[in-house]
Amino acid sequence: MKEVLEKIHKFFKKHEHLKLILILLLIGLISFQLRAQPADMGFTNSEVLKEVFSDEHGRMYLVGLDPYYYLRLTENYYNHGYLGETLKYINGKWVPYDTCQYAPPGHPITIPVPAITYATIIVYEIWHSIDPTVTLMNAAFWVPPLLSTLLGIPIFFIVRRVTRSNIGGVVGALTIVSTPTLLYKTSAGFADTPIFEILPILFIVWFIMEALHNQKNLKLSLVYTLLATLTMVLAPRMWKGWWYGYYIVGVFLVLYAVYTLLISIYKDKISLPLLVDDIKRLLPILSIFILGSALLISLLYGVNVFMGGIFSPFKFIKIKETTMTTGWPNVFTTVSELQTPTIKEIVNGALGDFLLFILGVLGILASFISMRYEKENIKIDLKYALLLTIWLAATYYAATKGIRFISLMAPPLSIGVGIFIGQLVNIINRRTDELINWIIYPTVGIFFFYTLFKTLPKIPKIILPTTYVPIAAYGFLLVLGILSIYKITDIVVSHNNRMKKIATLLLALSLVLPPLASAVPFYTAPTFNNGWKEGLDWIKEDTPNNTVITCWWDNGHIYTWATRKMVTFDGGSQNSPRAYWVGRIFATSNENLSVGIIRMLATSGDKAFERGGILMNYTHNNVSMTVKILNEILPVSRSKAYKILTEKYHLSDKDARTLLNYTHPENPNPDYLITYNRMTDIASVWSMFGFWNFDLPPETPVYKREKGYYVRLPGGNGFLINNSFVIVTPIQKIVIKNNTLYSYDIAYDMDRNAIVSKNITEFHKVIVEYGDKLYSKVFNKNGVYSLIVRVKSLDNKRYVIYAWISTRNLEDSIYTKLHFLDGAGLKHIKLVKATWDPTNPGIQPGFKIYRVDYGKEYLN
């Protein structure tokens, strides 16, 4: 047996490259496996729900919202060779044009073909050649986990270069692949750019580090420099924030060149030959990367792209500014990913664990010390630590600008964790005194067994997170088995260093098991589903080609992809004046105003209120006055609006008629309004914009703005008794008798142990939809909340009760009348299609489409 183990050990020692390949496979496969988990649809045990969230072949829909934007562009590019829905002749040339987004009029697509488009098409072509049922969406679903197999490779080699420790490299790599901030955004189904936010800079830093390490080998150094430069040149296709990698590495190279110059002067007392030699080695790296990247990016994408990147940091600094510049409300102040995190949230969120964050920082500091070679003395080496420090500082600053940027800190911190472990391994390997026997070994042992105790139940799931892709699952088990055999033989045959090898292995396991355990099980539900698909297919097939969809921005990308019809508002245009106008559509109780806004946006877009337009020029760019005028003229007829414009505001006949062509067009585009259950939950967001007071100071905090909200109540019951219909909700009893509402608070009498009724109610208004009638009555003039009830009859004896508490300012809102009451009482907005909405609890069917009938009266 001993001879067999020695032969195995010799084999791996002789074939070091094989061990290296197996380590990289291990890292890549576990990264893939963790990210493949959503495909199992673990968010539910119901087969019915799994069918709702998957296509006809049982493959899950994409996760999130923005992935549908990139999917639409990819389908366009694959089907007709350009990203837009069509080509449009602009400034003497045909350009791809997006007729769906921010319509009308849409916009030209000026970005280069995104890397995610190419990646999706490559996966599709390979997979579709094997299985013809595969769609581009199915291929896009797997792009993030496939690319994530590369995440750990640069980290492994960077840590290995700094510490000469494979164990440190593995720890650093497994740290990043299991980091919570990256796991969701790079998992199966999240076919968006986050994977491309991380990969380019990882490879650029790795190549630059190798170029610096091999300075004495000019040819090899230049090869790595060119690789870094080419990766930098590809970055603009991957993410619009590509410039942050250019700045980090560029600033580092300049600072390191200055440092090298100063050290050379100091050490050699201005020894010109040595000084020239040092600079000659560094100058090609610096100039090729900085100047070469600038030149190639400008040539491939245009000078404007490069210069835009150069000035982007100054725009990024102002990303959280509110209305001070434009006068319009800033949606970014309500986007959860752009909320300003606390220091605690940054520290805990970067790697998902406070301890790992501290170890990452300590590792970066420890990289100043070089212990790469056992026989050499400890040296100070600035280059790795300087680069990592700049990287961490830049990403920390980005994290302070929004929660979504916290994930950018994961790479430098993961490298730091790996370096920390690698340096500890070096210390353990160097020590031969009692310290290692009486302090280090026991400490590592206690740490390991504590970790094992906490993570033991999840270890089977860590080893096999999913079997959805069998070749990955069992390939990982095979690689893990081979490496385990190697490590066991290495420990067994290493008589003198056996305890050291065991200690370093246990130390590594102690750090990687907790983050891996937190990554399993992992699942997430799609937003798009077959209920929505039914409604959106109806819009796609049964509405005119010039149809416009009006909706709150969050699902706009899904609607444009599914229908290929125009959408007024989506995730690419949420920070625009339309935030106010669309919020106003739903928040106002004035149907004519709501319809007028819809008519204006659907037909002329922003022309009535754009900067440089008639109204903004008239008001001297006073947004508050512009909005006031439009809110006056949009609900009334064209003739009345003309009178207001010319007599009250003294616009010229020409300007008034031109403006009315935007607000009261003769041939408006047809419009379909969409509500869905989650809009009830986010009412405080869209209503805040709909109630926006432009006369308040721009810096007025969000919490001081007017807003409304709804609270859904648990279901009640209803029954007929003595020609009266009685509705019992958890907090209110309502009686409908002789077409009149009677409402009572419900109280509990402890002495009698019974529910008793009081003839008072605290609600301002109670609104009930029962049968084909709508009942509404004010009960308490001073009440600040209202009660909205909807009764659905299952049969003559059974009723389903839906009930909501509403703030008073939303009790008669268009949204209330639409979503809760199916448009009851409205003249121009009618429900035409309703389908199941499994994404949020609420009234069902909860995905609702309304046709807006402008009528002809507004033209009078």
C-alpha cells in the first residue's frame, strides 16, 4: 500500500501541470454548480408553479428584469444582423433603431454589440445543434454560470504569484465564487452584465502582475502586457463601466513608475545606467497599456467612447444628485440598488461575512511582505500591495454610491483572503519552534472543528449542489476525488511535514466551508411567467402595430421583449420626466387628466415638456410652471386648452397650436395600460412621483414628500342575511342594504368573551365592489385611511373577499379604480384582458391590461 501511495505521489510531482489543471477544473466546476442551482426551481415544490415559470419544454424563464433587454437585442442581432428593431436613415447613414424603448419616438442604438450577445449566440449555436428545441432565451439562461467558471482562474494565479501557495490560491478563488453579492447576479437566469463587470478587470490585473513579475524577460513581459491591453480593449463591449479598470491599472502603473524612479535614485545615488535599466523595463508596460488601450478603444469604438470613459468618473461622483440640475424628480433615489449603504452594510456585504472582509484587508496589507521562497529572507515588495490597495479603495468609494456597487469589492478582497491564507501557509512552513506545536496547530484544529460543526449538515449539498447538468455534477465529483487522493498521498508520504500539511489543509477548509455553506441551497423565482405571457401575447397578436404600452418602469424590458410594441417607460429610461407623468397617471383621481397624459406620452413623447421646447422656453426652463400648465390643459378639450394657453398664459397662436398638437393630437397612438399585483406593494414609490410637489426645494428628502400606500388585509367572508349582504373583514364589518353602505368597527369585549360592533368607523371612506355595482360612502371626514373591498362570488353561498387599507390620497386614484375594481366607474379606461399573476399575492387574476379610449370630445 505504501508503494502504491508513493507511486501516486511521484506521478503528481512529475506532472505538476496535471495537478494545476485539476485545481482549475475544481474551481470552475464548483462555481458553475453553485450558479446552476436556480434551474432546479427550488423556490417551490409545486409542479404546477414550476410549469407557470417555465417554457413549454420545462426550462425556467430568465431571472430579473434587465436580462430581457439584452435578450431582445440578442434576438434582433441574430435574426437580422443589428441590435435595433429596424434600421433608420440618420445623418446620411443607416443606423440600428430601437422603436420599442422610450417610445415614441424610440432612439438609435449607438452601443457596440454587447459581449453578452455574442456569448449567448455561441452557446445557442452549440446547444441548438444538439437539441433543436433550444431557444436563445434558454442559451442566455446559462451564459452567466458558464462564464463564471473563469472567475476563480485569475484569483488563483494572482494569489499563487504573490504567495507561491496553491492552497492560498484555491481559498481566494473559492471565496469569490461563493460571494453572495456576486452569486445572485451571476447565477443561471440572470443574463445581464454583472459577470462582465468583474471578469475583465480580474484578467487585466492578473496579466499586468505577470508582466511586472517577468520584467527581466522582455518578450514574456510584453506578451502579458499585450494580453492585458487586448482585454482592456474588449471591456467596452462587456460593460459601460469599463473605464474603472482602466483607471485603476493606469493609476497604479504611473504611481509604481514614480516609486521605482525614486527608489532607484535613492539606492543607487543617481546611478544613471541602473536607473535607465529600471525605467526601460517598466516603460513598455506602462505605455503599451495606457496609450495602446486608448488608441485601440478610440479606433474600434470611436474617440467619443474613450473620452466618455475618461470623463465618466466625474459623472459617477454625481450619480446620487437629485432634482437640482434638471428640476425633475430623480428615480435613482428610490431604486433599491442605488440606495446609499452604511459602512456596516458595505463591510458585511462585500464578501457576505465580516471576518472575511477583515482577512481580505489584512491579506492586502500582508502582500507588502514577500515570503514566496522558503530559503530567501523576507523582503518588501510594493507592487502587488499598491495595486490591490488602489483597487480596493476605488471599489470601496463606488460602494458608498450605491448597494449595487458593493460587489465590485469582492475581487480585491477575495485576493486578499487568499493572500492572507497563503502567507499563513508560508509562516507555518517556515516555523520549526514550539510556537507551531503549542499555538498554531491547536488553534487551527479548534477553528476547523468549530467550522465543521456549523457546516456539517450542508456539506453534502456543497459537494453536490445540483444534478441539473449531470456532466458538471459528476465531473466535479471525479475531479474532487482525484485531488483528494493526491492530497491524502501527499500527507501520508510527507513524514517530516505531515502535520504542517494537515494544518494548512484544515485552515483552508475552515475558511471556505462557511461561504460555500451559505451558497447552498440557492434559488430564485423568475418575474416573467406564463400568466403574464398570455396577456402580453394578446397585446402582441391582437393590437395594432403602433400600439403603445404605458406602465411603471420596472417591467418595461419584459413588455418590449414579449410584445415588440412601444413602451413609454422602462429600466433604461426610468430617470426621466416620465417618472412624474406615469406616476401621475396612476395616482390622480382625475380620469381626464390621466387619459390626457397617456395620450400625450403615447403620441408625442416628451415634446410638450422637453428642454428647448415651446413651454420650457416660455417658462424659462421652470419645470414647476411647465407642469402646472400641462396639468391644466391635458384634462380639457382642445378649444378650452387653446383658450387657457392664449388668454391666461398669453402664448402666441402659433405656439399654442403647435403645443396642442403634442397634447391633443388628432391621430393619437392607441394605448394599453398595464397593472399587476406588485404595483400595490410599491405604491409608495409611484405615488410619490405622481404627487411630486415641484415647488418644494430640490433637496427635500424623500421621506418628507407626499406618498400613498396600500396594506392588504387577510381574506374575510361574506354572506346574505335578511336581504342584506354582510362582509366581515379582520377589522371591519360592512353591510349593504337597500343599495346603501353601513360600516362598523369590530371590537372584542373581554368581559363577554365576544366580538361586538360599534356604530363608528375610523375610515374616511369605504368602497365596495359587489356584483356589478360599486358602493362608496364617506364615514369619517377626518379619517386618514380608507377601506377598499372587492367581493367575488364563487356560487350563491360562497364569496371570496379581497380587502385593502388605503391612504386617503389614493382612495379614488386611477390605480385603485383599475387594479382593485377592474375599472369600475371609469369612462375611458376599460379592462380588456386579465391573466394570472403568481409573482405576488393579491387579487387574481392580477395581471391586467386596459384599453384607453380617448374618444373624440377632447378635439372639440
